Amino acid sequence: MECLCLVLALEKLNYFLEGCVFEVITDCTAVKSLLNMKTPNRHMLRWQIAIQEYRGNMNIVHKDGNIHKNEDGLSKWELSNNVDNPAYIPEEASPQIPIEVISVTDMNTTFFEAVRNSYTQDMNCIILCQIFKKYCKDNSLIHALDEVWEKSYDEGRFHLLDGIIYHQTKHTCVMTVVDRSLINIVVKECRESPFSGNLSEERTREKVETCIW
């Protein structure tokens, strides 16, 4: 491509270069050896013939790429993909679907169903579900939440997806679990699973916090 670029540049700038002595500075060794190549392929041979008229006036200088700091900014400028671009490729419009929660777990559907059912026994979860079902903000319901729950709601940390309440922090988005027996199941998985390793109490608590809130 560099050799072809040289051929095209000489062709376009012929009126300015004819009869002048000039230098071509390149970081491509193929361009440096183009004029003196002994057995060029058909492409190289055609390009070699095209620049023969400049043999006496053109000096090709090789310069390593890491010290070649005078690149042409216009040639490096990426064109926008619009109808004014000759290489325009129409893009298929896709609906913008916001991703609220991504959850990966080994728990089966029975566990999730138990989590949903447990919300009916906890007042904060009942209130949250009612809030999410309303189309307008109900301050009376929000103020009925416990202080910690209300603070998290005001900060936009709660999300309801498929009947499961998720709690979002800066780096995680985990299920909200209120039933003690379900919490014990998660703790047991994090502590006693063959894949969990023999974790300390602190490490187990850290792992549980990446699963549930």
C-alpha cells in the first residue's frame, strides 16, 4: 500500500515535482528498495516503471516509524459513517433497550420462587413492590420504608425485575433476600460448596455480599 501511495502521490504532484530534486521520507522498507528491486512481482514492476522518470531527482530516505512524527493528520482522520462518505454502510436501526440488571447464578428456579414468596412476609418488600407498580411517585409509601431502605430507594438503588427486587451499588447489583432460611442457603453455598474453598468468616461475608443484599 505504501508503494502504491508513492505512485499516486507522484502522479498527482507531477506538475510541482518535474525537474526538481526532492526527498521521499518513509518508514516502509519496500518503498526504499522499490527502484532497485531485482525481481519484482507484477504489481511492484508496474509501480517501478511508473516512477522511473523520477530516478535521478528522487531520493528515498528510510526513517523508523517510532521517530516518524510528521504523519498526515487528514489521512489518519476517520470519516463518519454517513451518506457523504463514499464507503458508507447503512446500519440497521435497533431498539434502544436499557439494561437494568444482569444476574448470573447457579440457583434453580425454586430458589427464586421462594425469594418472591418471602417478599409477602416483609413490610419493606411489600411497600417497594407497591411503589414499583405505581406510575407516579407516592411519597407516603416511600416514607413508610425503614430508614436504610428509604435511603437506598432515594439513591435509585432498587430495581424490580421478574418479581425479584435487586439492590445496586457502584460495582454490583444483587438480589434482595429477607427470609432467614434463604439467607442461610446462600451462606451455605458460599461457605460449604466444593467450589468455594475453605474461606474465613470475613471472606465468606464478602462473598455473600456479592450475591445478596
